[in-house]
Amino acid sequence: MPEGRDGRLWLHEPRGYVHPVHHHDELEFNLVMRGTGRYLVGERRYDLRRGSLLWLFTRQDHVLLDTSPDYAGWIMCFRPDLVKRACRDAAARVLLDPDPPGTYSRRLAEGALVELDALLRQVRSAFDDAVQFNYGAGFALKAVWRAFLQADERPHAKDVHPAVERAAWILRDRHGALDVPVLAKQAGLSADRLSRLFKRQMGLSLAQFRNRLRMQRFLELYGDGQRLGMLDAALRAGFGSYPQFHRVFKAEMGHGPRAWRRARYRYSGR
């Protein structure tokens, strides 16, 4: 948490860095602006898309398992002292609970989402002024919670088997580097049962999940193309060959890697 600030706010986009499963002393929310993602919170899976708002409490182990390449979402964390000051009314008091029962994910209407996006951009722009940023952080906490309470759509959280949860965490920490038999042994199930259960509960196969993690790793390694070529970055990300990488890239991005690179260069003016 930045010194002198009551919170931290950023727009998260895929960069390939893999966060381990974690929890922290700060209340957090995630607000999805585009793309899709999957969160594991304890043993519950949340499928996120534009407008999804998810609150994460201080004793809840959580990890953003995977995201589509076009994913972008606001993440904001709040110091405990700010939460105590801002959440004195009965409707907000649940935010003081380290692990409240129930699910805290809803999908906002488009109008509410646009309004919060504008507000969060203003708060982020005030970061260099600690007084203004802290005032904005308190206001944002209340505004986002109010929008959550007013949201009608309540996505269903899906419980996952502990072995599926463990397999997802292991694959994510290893950038998808383990073969299924080794992974299954570490997760405590047979390879066939883990494969079937994973696809049913996670909504995609182990191979699809592993390839998405490799794609995220590729995007981090390749960066702006100055350090590594595409093939080197793809091989280091865990792809076995360029044809395999090309096939997965096109499936995830909608076009091939070279077309993607040309579009990036045109956009950046290079």
C-alpha cells in the first residue's frame, strides 16, 4: 500500500505475472470493464464479465485464475482504518467482517458501470495529492458499495472440488508447465477423474486452462518485442512449437500472432 495513502487503485490488464493464492489485511473489490475472467475465492468459482463487481474480504484466500487477453478491470484495496471510518452505518457494516457468509458478487447495470468508471479514473488521477486521493478513496468505497447494493443481477457462485481448486492453483503457479498425470498426483485424483471434474466445474478443459496461462506468460515475455522474438517467447512460455502457439493464439485472440503484432505497431505509431 503506498505510504500516506488510504488505498491503492489500478486498472488491471493481463501482463503475464502470476499472483499466488493470497489474502491480505485490506478490503478489496474487482470491477470488470471488459473481457472475462475466473476468480477462485476459497472453494468458490466466480465467472466475471463486463459489469461484474466482486468484493474480497480480509480472511478470504483468493486468486484471479485466468483472464481473456482483452481483460481489463479496476482493482481497489482499502486500509482497515478507512473502512472503519467509512462503514459506520448498518448497510455497510458487513464490509468490516473478515469473512462474511454468503456471496458478494453482482453485475452492475451499464449506466452504473460507466459512472463508476468515470469516478475511479478521477480518483486515480488524484494519486499525487494524498489529501485528495484519500478523500476520493473514501468516496469511492461508499459509491461502489452503494452500486453493489442496488444491482439486481446476482451471479451464482459455483463450488469446486478441493482437488480441482488445488490443480488450478498448481497450474497457475507453474505457468501451466505440469503434465496431467503429475498434476493429478499432486491434486490427489486420477488423471481421468481430474480431467472430467475440472472441465465440469471450471468451464474449460485442463488443456484450455493451461494454454490460457501460457498465453498470459507469452504476453509478459514478449512485451514490446524488443527483448525476445515471438518464437523464443512462445517456447519459454511453455508452448511446444510455433504451430501449437499459433493455433492457441488465434483461438484466444481471434487472429494470428503476426497480424496482432502489426496491429499493435500501427496503433503505437511504430
